[in-house]
Amino acid sequence: MKITILSASTGGGHMSAANAIKDYLISQNVFATVVDAIEYISPMLNKTITEIYEYIATKQPRIWKMVYDSSNNKTINRLVVGINSVISKKLLPLLESSEPDLVISTHPFTTEMVSTLKLHKVIDLPLVCVMTDYAPHRTWISSEVNAYVVANADMIEPMTEIGVSKEIIHPFGIPVDDSFYIKQDKNKILEELSLDPSIPTILIMAGKGGFANIDKIYSELQSIDLNFQIIVITGKNEKLYNKVKELSEGKVYLNRRAKILSRISKYIPKLKHIRFRIKSKKSPKALHKPKNTKIIFFTNEVEKYMSVSDLIITKPGGLTVSEALACGLPMALFNAIPGQEEENANFLVSNNMAVKLEKNGAQTIKNLLENPQKLNCMKKSCEEFDKSDSLKNILSLIYKLTSEEKHFDKLVRDKIPEMILNKGSVPETEILNDEDFLKYLNKKLVEEAQEVVDAKDIESKKEELADVLEVIYELALKEGISLEDVEKVRLRKREVRGGFTSKILLKKVLSSK
């Protein structure tokens, strides 16, 4: 089986979800590839769209809010869909050359492209849309999607209200790499990081490229008069890394305007008072001894830092949120991009998995640290939002959409499901209770006996007779009968009634009236 996973690099979560699916499918002996569809169609177009998105979303949030809201309007959405569908034909050579059995899309653009090709009968492939946000939006919805994988069950009703059939919506959760679900040795990792396992650890993540102004958040945390430590992941942002490093060393960081005024005052005696005012304004932060801090420039081991933390301060991007939930990590959310990130944040807060950092963020963090019961309650809520089977469920869905289902409803040996998986298929199983187990054992005995009858050669007879014996042994064990007792009864009956060595066929019995 071959699966093509299409995505786009606007926002970090779409490609990460695609790669998590790919890695899992490959681990299950399914051939899978990820393609950045817009990059494939036009690298220049991809660069332009990505830069425009990142600029508007981070620098012009009000404009992005307008774009987000208007594209959720049915009429405007049709215009967006129309523009997107124009370039869909450029995706056709990719699909023709890769010859997939099914397409998975983790981005609205690519979902609409494939849907358009299906609508015009250019291709005929099952299409699975994996939505990477915690609330639905009309741009994700396309007419030719065979199945939607969504973040949570709360999304089902609003999606049905805009015309999606409930039967094709699957709340499996946003897929993340399996490594986020693995429990790690917290104390050992903290000691390796020169951090103290006995005090709370706060993780701060800057997001893709370190866009968020986390140096300010880090500074505010220094004013909290409690004992805790901090891990900061700055992303590939050298300037941000250096800012946080200076602050962690107790140095007062001056903004650009303050630096200019400070330099001028060195050479102009009349402006020396400016230097004094700048220093006195910044000095209170320097009075606090900086919290013990581990600064990470860039890492492919985010799961390690999440697993040892008690709270993460982050933007509510779909992927980061899903990774934190996989680690059972409560969240403090800031700088939500209007639209999808705001809706992500609202979902998390309403389900007691996060708090929002607004004007007095430091006080919010302090309140959490002073109330470990509330923090533990948030952690429990995160853990109960268990989507650890997301990838497994997606694979099962793939098989349902690409293969004919074979129904058996019969008892099988213990290792048969594993053997089926190793052959690339997905078994659906159930653990029977004692009463049903006995019922199916009796049916199994009849089944195996018939297979002995149907066997055509000696080797097949051996195999089927062995199966009959296995069922007999299990039945005896289940009924509390020892095999020694069975053998004694067999010998007694043989002595009284004989065996079958004489080959006697009883045809008729005549009895007197």
C-alpha cells in the first residue's frame, strides 16, 4: 500500500502532523511520503504565501482576524476555494507519478486541491483530511473528503451544522510523534540539565522561529518571589537567545531606544541624567537573583523538555498544544493569533487544561505555583484527554477506506492479531468474558473438526488434528477437567465399547415392538 501525505509549510503544525503520520505508517510497513504541495507547485509561490502569512499573523493580527473570519463566511469561502482550485491541476503529475492508494491532507489548501480533482473526475482516490486545529473552520471543509480526523469530539456538531456528515468525522486527535507519549525519567533528565528535581520547572517555548516576545515573559517571571526554575527554548532565533542569556546572567537588557540614549549620554555631559534615569528604571529587575535557567537554542527533543516540566508557557498553536497534551503538561497561553489560536486557547481553558496570560501574567503564574492542587487538576485534565491511539486509529481508517472488510466472528489463537498486523492489515478484536469464551470454544471445536474432514493430505491432517487437540486442551482447562482424567475415561470406554479399528458402519437397528 502507498500513501501520499500532502501539506503546506504555512504554520509549523501542518507539516509536523504530516511527518508524524508518515513515520508511524512506515513503522507499520506502509509506504508513505510527505509532500509540501505548494512548494511542489511553485517554490516562489510557497515562499510568498508563507512570508505573507507569517507577517500578517504576527505583525498585523487585526488584519489576520478579518481574513480568518471572512473566510469562514460561506460566500467568501467559495471565492477562496475557487482561487485555490485553479492551481489544483498542477498537483496532478505528482499524484499520477506516485500512484497512491489514498491521500491524506493536513492543510486546508491541499484538501481543497485534491477535492477539486476528485470532483472533476480527474482522480478517484480516498481522501482523508486531518484538521490541525481545535475548532472547525469552513476552509477545511471540502465536498469530496471521505473522512475527517479532528482534534476533539466538540468539533462534530458544528461541522455537521455546515454540512459534513457525522459518519465521516473521527475525533482521533491531532497526530503527534509517539515519543511524546513515552514516560521519561524526570529526575535523571533534570539532573543532566543541572536543574533541581525537587522544585517546579517552567518551560517557555517561543514557537516557530522564536517569533514570540518571550524575553519580556522571562523578565516578568523573575519578579515572582517563589522558588522555581526555567527552561527556555528560543528556536532558531539568535537575537532572542542572547537576550534571554543576558537576563539569566542578571544583566539588565536595554531596548534599542535606551541603548542609543545611553551611548549619547556618554559623550554629552548635559544628558548624563538620561543615563541615570535609564539605569534606575531598569535596576529593580536586577535586584532579584535570576532563576536557575537552562536555555536551548534549537532542539529536536522537545518531548524531553516537556516531560520534565510542570507548566509550559507557549503560544496555542495546534501542534504545540497537542504535544503538551500528550505529555500531560498544563499550559499558560500567550500571544494567541486571532482566529485559530484563539479558538484553540478557548477550548483548552474551558476544559481546564490551560490558563491565559493576559495583563498580569506573572501573577497568574504565581497563583498556579502557589496552588499545586489546581496545577495537578489541570495536569489530570490533560492526561484524561488521551489521544495516544490517534496514529493507530488513522491507520485503521486507512485500511477501512482502501480495503474490503472481511468479517470472521470466530475465536483465534493468541498471536494471530500480531501476525495480521505484520502482514500490513489491521485486525479488529475483542476480549471475551468467560461465558462467551466457552461458547466460542465450542464453536471452534466444530470448526476445527470440519477442517480435519476437509484436509486433503497427510500434512494438512496433522495441522488440523493439532488444532482440534488445542481446542480440546483449552476446553478441558476451562471446565476444570484434567487431561489425565480425560485419558482414563477414554481408556475405560475403549475397554467397554471398543475403539474404531474394526471399521464398523452401523446402518440400521431392528427392534421388537
